Amino acid sequence: MRALTFSVVSLAVHGRAGRPVRIGALLTLTKLVLCFAAGDLALAERYLSPAEAQKVCFPQADHFEEQTVRLTPEEARAIEQKAGVKVRGRESKIWLARKGTNLLGVLVLGHVFGKHDVIDYAVALSPDGKVLQVEILEYREHYGGEIRSPKWREQFKGKSAASKVKLNDDIYNISGATISCRNVTDGVRRDLATFELVVHPRLVAGGGLPDARTTPP
């Protein structure tokens, strides 16, 4: 985009074969460049920052603990096998939402590709690994922004690693947004598998979460 803008401006200033152009023509070309650049930038829509998503998903929390989850190669393979989705990065960010010493849940920051660009989203999970909420943080595609519809995102509520979480199965598709729907759905399924296989065991081992298997009924 910058290279194209520079080329057009250079043409505006020097004209063809180094010939100078009139001021009126220069202003017209400059306006075209600015409009083109603005249109290109307008494709990206940022709806929530991670900090804003924290407050939206866990309004009762009084503090959040940021953690970086680094997967071993073995953990990444286990997640891929369970979710059926490629693990493209072995490092991700999560935030533990707490009220006092009580863990309210975990906010997972996720990234998937749409048709051409990255979609940033967040998944709020309960301490036992069920989806509380899905939020789209930033959307950069020309089409498919309908995935921000509350009705579509509501479908994920209550899903866990034991659920199918598959497009055209327990998650319905939106016409014209199929790629975005599929990839966000796959991303959430991968996040659920990651929580079950990696995050939850680490929280239990670190004393940050009681082990339900040993907690008296």
C-alpha cells in the first residue's frame, strides 16, 4: 500500500517522462490517493481490546492475572488430535479472572484466518471449561462480519471439549460468511481442547484451581 501510494504521488509530482504537471492535476491525484488509502484502512474494524473484553466477559472480576501458555510439541500434537485443527503457534495469552481469591473463569485470546486476513477473538471459559461467551475483537475482512451477531455467538455458550463444536452440525452457518464462521468455530474447538488438555491441568497443579476429581461432592 505504501509503495503504491508513493508511486502515484511520484507520478503526480513529476508527470510522465519527468514532465511537471499542473497544480490542479496534482491536487486531484492526491485526493484519489488519500481516498484509496482511507478505503484500504477502513476494512479493519476493531470492536474490543483484550482489556475491554475482560470487563465485558467478566464484569464481576476485580482483577485479572495474565499468563502465557507455551505448548510443548507433545501438547500441540495432542490438541491437534483431539480438536482436528492445526496448532499454528505454540504460545498464546490467557487471563485468569478473579474476584478476591475466587477464580471466575479464564479469558483466552485467539487468532484465526478469514478468507484473506486475521480475525482476533476471545473466548471466556468457566473454571470447568465451558464457554461463557465469545467476542470478536478485530475483524479485517471485506465480508463475513455477520459473525459478530449475538445470535451466532450465543451458539457457543455451554460448549466444552466434549462437544462437537462443528460448523453445520451444532453451530449453524451464515450465508456469505462461511469461511469466517468455519475458522472461528475451529478456533474455539481448538481453544476448548487446549484448556482441557493443558490449561486446566496446569492450574490444578499450580494450586490455582481445585481438582474436581478429588473434591468431595
